[in-house]
Amino acid sequence: MRWLIAFLFAMQAIPALAQDALPPAPYAYKQLDDPALEAKATALMETLRCLRCQSQSINDSDAPMAGDMRHQVRSRILAGEDPEDVRVWLIERYGDYVSYQPEVSSTTWPLFAVPIALILLALLVLFGRLGRRHKNGDA
Amino acid sequence: MRTIFFIPLALFLFFAGLAGYMLTQEKDQTVASAMIDKSLPEFNLEPAYDGLPGASRRDFIGGEPKLLNVWASWCLPCIAEAPQLETLKERGVEIIGIAIRDKPEDVANFLARHGNPYTRIGADDISALQIEIGAAGVPETFVIDGDGNIRYQHIGDIRENDVPKLLQILEDVR
Amino acid sequence: MIAEVGLAALWLATALAILQLVAGVLGLKTSDARMAAFSTYARQAAVVQAFLAVLSFGLLLWAFAITDLSIKLVATNSHSMKPLIYKLTGTWGNHEGSMLLWVAVLALSGGLLAGLERRLQERTMSATLAVQGFVALGFYAFLLLSSNPFERLPIPAFEGSGLNPLLQDIGLAIHPPTLYVGYVGLSVAFSLAMGALTTKQVTPDFAKVMRPWVLFAWVFLTLGITAGSYWAYYELGWGGWWFWDPVENASLMPWLAATALLHSVSVLAARDALRTWTIMLGVLAFSMSMLGTFLVRSGVLTSVHAFAVDPERGTFILVLLGLYIGGSLAIFAVRASSIAEGKRFSATSREGALVFNNVMLSAILAIVLLGTLYPLLTEAFDVRVSVGPPYFNPAGAIFAVPMFLVMAVGPLLRWKNDKPARIKVELVLIASILIGAVVLIAVLGDYSVLAVLGLALSVALGAAAFLPLRGRKIGRTPLSTWGMIMAHLGVAVSLFGMASESAFTQERLAAVAPGTTEEIAGWTVTLDSVDPVAGPNWTAIEARLSASRNGGEAISLTPQARNFWAPSQATSESALITRWDGQLYAVIGDTAGIDAEGNQRWQLRIWWKPFVTFIWYGGLLISLGGILAIIGRVRVDLRRRRAVQLGNERRADQAALEETASPPKAEPEPV
């Protein structure tokens, strides 16, 4: 069912053809020379949402806007910024939507509370199922 | 009857209610800027073609509130909103354009064909300013007050019925 | 004519579904002999209905094959110039056709169940067929009332408007129907679970009837997800194989539930334990497949990339969802406490391990469900958030890691009660492999915690998968045990591929002019030329690359950037070189300006992905394990049935000879 996303992705590519005369931003399709910095940038780009495709990271998209966002990320990392600062910088502009990595906040706390509740619930179920039986032995 | 067996049903009913509610809602696909009521970032863009000067943050400081119109010659809705921008210009609104990933000759052609409502057009070849102000697409129009603060964002092309609303907001932020 | 016959067959099938429902319900009233007699119609209705629904789908297939442009669906989704294979696959490449395929498979499984299954108690069978009829009825109504595939155009179209080019790919043509078959298999498991819940006959016999359907559904789901993932990998052109996006999660959730159900139903069959669990998971698995369909088609969550989105259809599916799932959960809530829990067992037993892992699988399912639906919840309050890999990976791993550990040990334990000391040797072996692998990888380089854990666990799991063979005669090991070994090995292999891909992938992005050479992970890749090429319904830019590994012979690669013209759309065709230890993945992108000498430059993207293919080999192994288990179970079952039959005949002969004994009763066969 991935084609649904691809469909969108491809629809993005059509306007791209209409404007292909203008070369993309320098770091849209070019890696940083320092592999350590590039690894940092890639790790960050994989967790940023392409706003024109809505369901792909900017690292996986041919949309021109994604390319321009990659350029921003790479050049900021090259300038010595911390990846998390770049993420914050983008969230300040587009809100939480731009980041695939939810931060604990007033709107996202259930995402973190539920796994903890699940751990407790799982322990409870397991003790109920297994612990009790153990005492009874082979009833 | 044990209450624990009702938990899945309760969760499901919650989901069904939510899903039903969302089905009735108009789906909002836009990504709003988080920069509203914040100061316009510092920028200085080259002219997008040789007919008008480029744009910088300075151009918004002092005087009446202005519109910052993010557009491009390759964008179809931008053609649709051209008459509305013209109307706004006639009503005395100053519109500063930001052309995204555009070539000078294309900009000139577009303006010759669809009219030129702008006083300045800056060229943003790598969407740098677009990203700075949290615009996710083209066209988008921002209301900037005389102190250089972003006060309002209109996403998508400006329709006829959006014009009075924009004029009202421009009035309100004076 | 084709369309009219197809539509008539569909209406008739609908009528039979009503008959099946009514007859099935009446069959529950065993006190009234006349009513009970009426219930025999349920089976016949199911069989004839299967024939009609399959006929209806066959006719639509035929209409697509001959491109009958007087049918609206054909005109909007096909094109006379398309290759035949894609005309055929185009039948289900749209909403109406895929729903017809769905009901055809649903009716076919209902027919098979009604026609072949004789082990189940008659009342339970009646209830099951009634539920099955009810489920089918909803989908028939959906098709006939809001998505009629046979609708005629007032004037036949001159030419079809074509099929989405992305569907003109064999992998993708096969992937959705595979998933549907899996979903439908789960609907049979659901009907059986509801039938057994109604008559309170949640017994090992019932579990043995249910198991092949669960296995069957699970094999198809596994294959569907594997195919979908590989398709995304080579077609999207960025080397990713899983993105945790809602549409993918929609296919993963039923699989997780089915995996838990599969293990639970095995415990019920072998040990008469976990009765309520099995029923709950049966309902859950089908709920998840319905939920997936709803999310994909309604567009509430992701309308930008949802398939055949239409709020009206969304409403219809939501109503069906409410009826089936709401109804069954309500019945479950009321009746579950009347089912005894079943036999007991200790924590250190095979049941104990299976319960543990079922709880873990359910927890993972809950995480995926939460992460998928959470954006929907916040959007109700006008807040948009994104939940992606940085959430799903660690949150899932909290439960996946203990699950994998128990999975390594569980199959070595005995049923009911076991002493860990008995399998001391195996435990020490698994633990030392695990610790050894972690230390080794940590020494080799600086990788993420999840990647290290994944690699180490996969190695330990791979070794542990074979340990159940210890102390067994290889030749006499039952086929179903081989199935389990194969499937568990598949999980290890897949996990190894995933961890390896995420830890060791190397990437090279470059803007290059023809004649330039790039180096990546021991490969030398030269861009020889870039030329325009044309296909039957597309044009493309094709790059010729020659790649050689460590100075070996050069292999030619031809990635393309395609533009289809009916309908207009661009796709990228990646080019792959597969080696046993990984894949070289190359994509050609847009032009990238002019270089210093005035040559046109192109975007070239190259990846070396070590052991990435193991992800899908693992998926295939898992499916193969499922198939072996089905064959093994069915063979044992047939053998037993024959033995029982022979025994009955012998007894009958003996009785006839002795003449004094009463004639044997036609007793239900013990299994």
C-alpha cells in the first residue's frame, strides 16, 4: 500500500519538472564532506517531515521544498549547530508537525504515558496469569 | 460479568466516536506557520527581475502595515489570485513579493501577463525566507505590521471573499 | 451483457447471504426440529454464494481484459494500449474492483468453510455461518449501494483514462490482493470465534478448526507486507523499506494481532487453555483489518495519500466497523465471563512463554495503534502533530526485546510445567551467543543501541530457532515443528537484515557529468551516459552506469526517471545489483546544472545496503514456515480422520458379523 504515498510523491515531481531550469539549493542533493557531520544531518533529516508531501521525511523526498529544507539542515550543521537546535528552529517555524519525533508536551503526553501504562498493565496481566497459577501448581 | 471485558468495547466506542466526528469535519491539510505574532526575521533578497528592487526586512519597518506575498511564476493558484492582489493594490495596500525558485525572465513574463501588484520582489532561490517565516507552500500571504511583526497568515490563493477580511486585518494591526 | 450478469450474480449472492444469516440463526434453536432442519440451508447458501461472487468477479476481470469501455469502472481505470497483465491487475487497482475482489474471496472462504468443515459441532457451525453471512451482507450492501463496479456509462468512452502508473508494476499488482486474502482469512477466524462464543463451545476441537484459517490468513498477511515493503524499497527511490506511515501501520496491525492469535489458538488446541484470550484475539485481528480498511479509504487520517478516498465510503465502512466490531465486542463483554478460563499452567512452561509473548505482541500492537491514531485525536482539537520512526522504534523495542528473548527459549520448554534447570545447556548457549555478539559489535564500531541489540538478538534467535531439534530424530520431526523452526528462523533473518541495514548502510549523493566515477563501500560506479528512452506508455531519462566491486568485472546498471503519459505522472525506477551480502542501489534524479567544462550534470544517488535482502528473505521464510505448518496440520488431521473412519468401518463390519450388537451410531469424529 506504499504506492499511495508514492502517488503523492510523484505528484510533487510534476511541478518539479516545470521548474527544473533552476538548479536546486547547493546542499539539497550534496552530502557534507565530513562523514560525521553528514551522519548527524542524515539522522536529523530522517526525522523531519516533508511539508509538501505530508507523509515522507525530507530525507526521502524529491519535492523541491524538501531539497531546500535539506539544504537548511546541512548548512546549519556545517556551521556547527547542534542537530536538536536545528529541530527546535524548525519547530519554532512550523510547529510540532514538522518533527516526526514527538516531544513531551501538553499535547503529546499520552504518547509517553500510554507505553508506561502498558508496561504496568502487561506486568499486571502476566502476574495475574502466571504468578497466581504458579502457586496453585498443576491444578 | 467482569468489568475488564468491557474495556475493549469502551476503547472501541471512543475510537468510533472520534472517527465519526472527524469524518464530518472539513479536512484541513494546511500547515500553519508558528511565527504569527513574532518578529519578521532579518533578510535581504536580491531583485527577482530587473523591473523592481529586491526586498529586505527594512522595507517593512515604519509606515502602514504591508502584505508579504510568497509566490512563483510556476504556481497555478498564483494566477488565480492575481486579480485579488490587483484589487488590494488599488485599495492602497503595499504588497512586497517573494518569488520562490524563479528565473528572472519567467517572473517578467508572469507580471506582463497577469499584472504587477508589487512594489518590490525579492528572489528566494532556495526557499530560505519561506522556511524562516514558516510558509509551507506557494502562494501564501502574510500581514506584517509597521514594527516588522508577522500578524496574520493566509494560506493558499486569495479568493474574492478573502479581500475584505485581509483589508480589515490590515486596518486592525495599524 | 457482462456487466448485467455480473451485477445480477452479485444481487443473488446478496440474497443468499441473507438466507445464510437467517438459516444460521434458526439453526441455533435446536429445540424446534423444523427450525433446525432449516439450518441446513446455511451451508448450501454459503456454497452457492461463493460460486456467484467468484463469477461476478470473474466477469469484471473479463470486462477489464477486453477493455469494455461502456463500463464506467473500466473507462476510468484502464486503457486499451496497456499490456494485458496490467489490464487484469487493474481490475483491483481501484476502490470498486478491490471491494469486489474482497467479497469474492470472502464468499469463497465462506463456501469452503461450509462445504468442507465437518468437525465442528453443528450449532457452532450454524452460528459461525450466520456471522459470516452477516459480515458478507455488509460488504455486499457497500458494493451495491455505494460502489457498484458494473455501472454503465450512458455513452461508451472513446478511450480509457489509464491506470495509475505506480500500479503498473508486478510487485504492486500482487501486493494488495495478497493482503485482502489475509484480511478475509481473519474474517473467517472472527466468524468462528463469534460462533464459538455464542454457543460457549470454546474447545480444543474448535481451535483445531480455527487454526488452519488463522495460519492461512497469517501467511498471506506476511507475504503481503513483505511484498509491499520490497515494493516501497525499490520503487520510491530513496532506499527506505519501512516508514511507519499510517497506511503501512494499517497492514502491520492485523499481522501483529494474527501472530498473537496464531500462538494463542495453538495453546487452545494443544492444552485447552487461553480460551478468552483466543476469542478476544480473534475479534481483535479482524477489527484491525477492518480498521486498516477504514483508515486507508476514509481519508480521516491521511487523506493526502489515502487510496480511493471518499467520506461517504468512509462513513459506510465506519458503520460496518461499528456493527461488526462494536457488536462483537459487546457480545464479548457480556459473554466472556461465562467461558471458563481453561486449564492452568505454570510460568515456566511453554504456555507461560506463549502468554508472555502474546502480551508483548498485544502491547506492540497498542503502541502502533496509538502512534497511528494519535494525530487523529489531536486534529480533533486543531493541533497537528507527527508521530514517526523516532517514536515507534524505541517504544516498540521496549516490548520487542523481551519478546525476542522469550521467543528464543519458549519452544524449548515443555507444556504445563517445566524446570528451567532442564534446559540449562541451551540457556547458557543462547546467553553466551547474545553477550558475545553484543560485545563483538560494540568493539567493531559505534552503532545505535537498537541496531546493536537487533544484530545480537538476531544471531541468538537464529541459533535458538534450531534448538528444538535437539534430542529429536530429524526424519521423524513433525512438519508443523519444522514450520515453527522455519518461521522463527525467518524472524531472526529479517531482524538481522533490518539491524544491518540501519547500522551499516552507506550513501553517496552526487551531481555528476557522464564519465565521472564515484566510490562507495568497495564499489566503483561510473556514469557512462544519460539518454532518453521510451516505453509503451512512458518516456524516460535512462542512465547507464557501470559498477565494479573491488576492481572486478563491471556490471551495467540502468536506473530510469520515468514519465507516464496516461495519466501523466513521474516515477523513478531504481537499479539494483544483488550480492549475497547486500545490494547496490542506484537512482538517477533531475539535472543538476552545468559543470566547469560545460557538461550537463545529473543527480546520482547510490547506496550500499549490507544484508538488506535478508529483511524480505526472512519474510519469505516466515511464510514458508506457515505453509509447512498448514500442510503438517492438515496431513495429521486427514490421517486421523481416515483412521477413525477405518475404525468405524471395522466396528460396523464386526457388528454386522455378530448381529447381536446394536448398529454403530453416526457419532461425530473425535480428532
